[in-house]
Amino acid sequence: MRIDFDPATVSRNDFYRLLTATVVPRPIAWVSTTSADGTDNLAPHSFFTISSVEPPIVQFTSVGRKDSLRNVEATGAFVVNLAPEPLAAQINATATDFPHSVSEFDAVGIAREPSLRVKPPRVAASPVALECELHSTLRLGDSTVVFGRVVHAAVDASVLTDGHPEIAEMRPLARLGKNEWGTFGGVLDIARVPYENPVTRQN
């Protein structure tokens, strides 16, 4: 038996909790930005994915008008830092609703490193950083999707094998429902089946 949920009759927050508990796991964009007056911001966003390969574009969604969105609109740049398991406590702490004038880097004690192509700094301890220039934004109801063109990628050599990032070394965190977070688990290595060699159907 299924239970029906109608977004027209369920409250916004209840349906939000339903969506975030079922669309799982969600990768985390740990987004660093710099405000127009020079304050560095750092915040996790779990509505995050790749939008395009050529040109390389990634996207994250700001639910409401958060500092990340305001800073990107003002300066046109941001960095997506991979959110690794060893930094879980710091990542969660940067989700705190600090005043706009307070830098999460400083408040939480996170070391910066300069980016190569954009002004916002990278998280020094994050194994991967995607430096982005703003491509466009799209307002959808109470949220804004931010599209960024990746102009530079910096990957720590310790997580590369033959030039390829290894998930077991990166140990990315994911967001689930409620206050739940997902850690790196098992991996299924399944090759795609070409049309010329379809899977044999069994009766």
C-alpha cells in the first residue's frame, strides 16, 4: 500500500522533508564566495550537480537568498570545494547562520588557500576545488539555481591514481534526510552494456 502526498495540500516544510529524504544521496557543494566588501563566505549546498560537459558547468541551488547567492550575484565567481568525511564537523559548522559580515573560514577555523583563476579562496584541506565564473542564475519559486562555468580544477595529488580522482581517497560526504549524512561506502563497478551485445533475457 502506498501513502499519497499532494504538494498542493502538504505544507512547504513537510514536502521539503519528504523530497530531501527520498532524493538521496545528494553530493555536497562546499561553496566559497567573497562578498563585494571582501568578506569570505563558506557554506554547504546539497542541491548540487553537473549541468554541462562542454562547456563545463556545475550548478547549486540556494534555497532562499543566502550569502552564497548574494556574493555570486555581486562578484560573479565562486569555488566548489569537495566536502570530505574527515571535515564533517567543520562542514556542518559552516551551515550556521552567521551574520553576513562574519567569515565562516575565520569563525570555524578553516584554512584558506588562494584560487588560481577567481577571487574566492579555496578550502586548503579539501582534496578537490572547482573554480567557477558565474554563467547564469534561474529563479524557481523560493530558490535560485546558480550555474557556474568551471574555469579551473585543482585536485590534490594524493587522491589521484593515473590522473583519475579515486573516490576511496576523496571520501566525499553526502546529505540524506533529516540530520542524516552519508559517508563513503561500497562501490559497484558495472560497465554499460553496448547495444550490439544486449543482456540475454531469461524466461
